[in-house]
Amino acid sequence: MQFTKSLIFNFFFYSGVILIFLVALPTLILPKKYTLYFGKILANYIIFLLRIILNTKVIFHGLENLKKNKNFFLASAHQSMCETFILQSPIDYPIFILKKELLKIPLFGWYLKKIGSIEIVREKTTKDNLFFLDKIKESINKDNRPLLIFPQGTRVKIGEKVNFKKGVGRIYSFLNINCIPIALNTGKIWPKNSFMKYKGDIHISFLEPIKPGKEKEIFIKEIEEKIYNEIERFN
């Protein structure tokens, strides 16, 4: 039964993504705001599929932390492909940081470029990476949109605690604004690199912001503890 539900979900997920991308093609020559709007449509479509096919509710906690803070960036746990889509539902048009290879994917990469995603070449010192922080600040100031990063660097399994990349500390110090941590349990429903999808509630928590001004090492330790402690509460 779960295999059948997973098969149906995957069919409607991938066919829906392709259809939305095709419908949104004209926005590639229109102002950026139209392309961004389709990202929110896609997020809500996936939330709908999860509910209808898998009987899985997506529950957002701490939305008040998005509303009461005007100047912030977000640092999220990363367990699944799922959050890269559905976080666009509650967050108003986030700026993504992503590996450069994603920009080469047909259609998907075109949209990532259009919405102003910031690419980085991992584990290398390149000319582009030298001005990485400047690009981030320029994008935030120009578009008035929040930055969304995944400081674990890759998707991790439920219960796995990897150290956050040092880059999140550099971004925190450079931007000098609040950081809202995001804890989630998407990997329990939509595991990494798995065909199978499972029933259960998806919890996504927007935690109390960490104020600017801390030492980078202290900040990284604090955000790790906040996110991992909240994830443990979900299980």
C-alpha cells in the first residue's frame, strides 16, 4: 500500500513540477516577481499532494518569528528535497545559496538564475567565492528578500548530527542581522534519495532568532544546539 501511494505521489510530484515550470516559462522574460510567485504556487501544490495522497500534514510552528522580525536571514536543517520547495510557502520569496552545478539543470537552473539564487563552488577558492559575501549583501539590499541557507551543507538523515559549515558563521558576522533557525523532520516522511514516501506529520519550526553580535564559533554552537534539540522533540 505504501509503495502504491509513493508511486502515485512521485508521479504527480514530478509531472506537476514539470507542468508548473512549463507554464511559468514566459516569466523568464518578465520581471522577477512573477517567477517568484510560481515558486510559492509550487510549494503549496506539494503541500497539497502530501495531504491528499500520503495523508501527511505540514505543520508550521513559530510563524510569529517571521512576522515580528523584519531584518533577518534563515538557517535551516536539511534532510530532504521537500524543504527546498515547501519553505517557499511561509517565507516570502527567499534568496537561496546553492551549489553551482544546480544552475546547469535545464528549466530548473534557468528559474534559479532568474530568481537571483547565489551560487558557490564548494571547498574551493575561486574568484566568484572571494566576493561571495558581497553578493549576498547586495542581493538582500536590492530585492528586500530574506536569505535562506542550509548550513549542514547537504541532506542528512534523521538523528544524524553533523557539524555546521563555518560559512554560516561568516555570513552571520558579515550581515550583522538576526538569524532565524529552522528545525524540521522532513526526512522521516521524504527520506534522502528514496523512492518511498511515508505517512506522518511534517513539522517545521521557525525558532526564536539569534541576535547579531556573537562570536562566530559561539553562534555556530548555539544554532546547532537549537536546531538539533528541536528536531529531537519531533521524534
